[in-house]
Amino acid sequence: MVTTIKVPFASIKFLLIFVICLFALALERSSSFSRELDKVSVGYNVVIQESLKRNGALLDLSGKKIGDKGLKFLIDSNILKNVKKIDLRYNEITAIGAELFAKQSPLLKLRSLILRHNFLGDKGSAFLARSNSFPNLEEMELGWTETRDAGAMAFGNTHHFKSLRKLDLRGNFLANRTKEALRKSLGHLRSLKLY
């Protein structure tokens, strides 16, 4: 014996309207998300353009908190090819951003890179130390970047920074033996700050 259940037409109609509303809401959220991404891209572009100084030779993004996503946008924007000094202090950049930065095309004009007060850790510092992206860099500031012995020693063992004159690793967690080893391997630098 087969029993049939009668569903009132009003219930079916309500269910159909409910499904259509859910679908419309999903489309709106997708569109809204896309608009938010556009705003973020426009926001990064405005912040970067406002931070360019001295006819594009200085990029001062100190305290702008662009993070790894903003750094990726910056790298993809092709603005860095003419910059001589980049200040990225207090930008919440992690090892992910450091890796992106370290793998970009060589920045031939860059002389000074300031990354103090970010969250690079050993991994991020090691990415930078092994990078070929900064062939003419003269000054690098990596103070207070959560770097420990392994990340600092990556700079002691690198041969990628032929023009480097100043290295700042203050405010990190370095053992005395690491500091001594760095003083020996980087003794040729004009300034090596470890405290």
C-alpha cells in the first residue's frame, strides 16, 4: 500500500521563494566580496603612491600595516624597480612576505632596506639572506624581527651582499656565541649592530 503525502501548494511556493532568495543572497555576497577585493587593491595603490617620495627614489611605508598581501601587491606593481630606499617598519610582514620579497626580480637601484619591527623570524631572515634580489644593497635593518640564531647566522654565511656596509640585527634573540661568530664573519662591514 502506497501512501501519498499531500504538500500544500503554499508550502512549495514558500520553499521555492526561500531557495531563490538564498541564491540571490549568495550572488550578492560574491559580488560584494569582489568589490571588497577591488577596494583593497585600490587602497594599496593609494597608500603606495602617497608613500613615494623624492621622485620615486624613497618608498616610506613605515607604519602602514600593509602585511604580506600588501607586500605582494607592491612587488606585483613594478614600482620597486626605481626605488633606492624602502622603509617597511611596522607593517606586520611575516616570513611569507619575506619569501615573496626575496624571490622577486633583482632590484638594481635599491641601496637601503628597512624591515625593523616585523615578524620575519628565522625563516624570513634566512630567505632574505639567501636572496639574489638585492645585489647593490648597502644597508639592511632587521632589528626586532623575531630573528634568532639560525636567521642571523644565515647573514654570516651568505655571499649575496657584496655591497652591504651596514646590518642592524638589534632587538633579536641572539646567543653570545652567535654574536661572536657574526662579528668574525661580518667584520668587514662598516656597521654591525647586534644589541
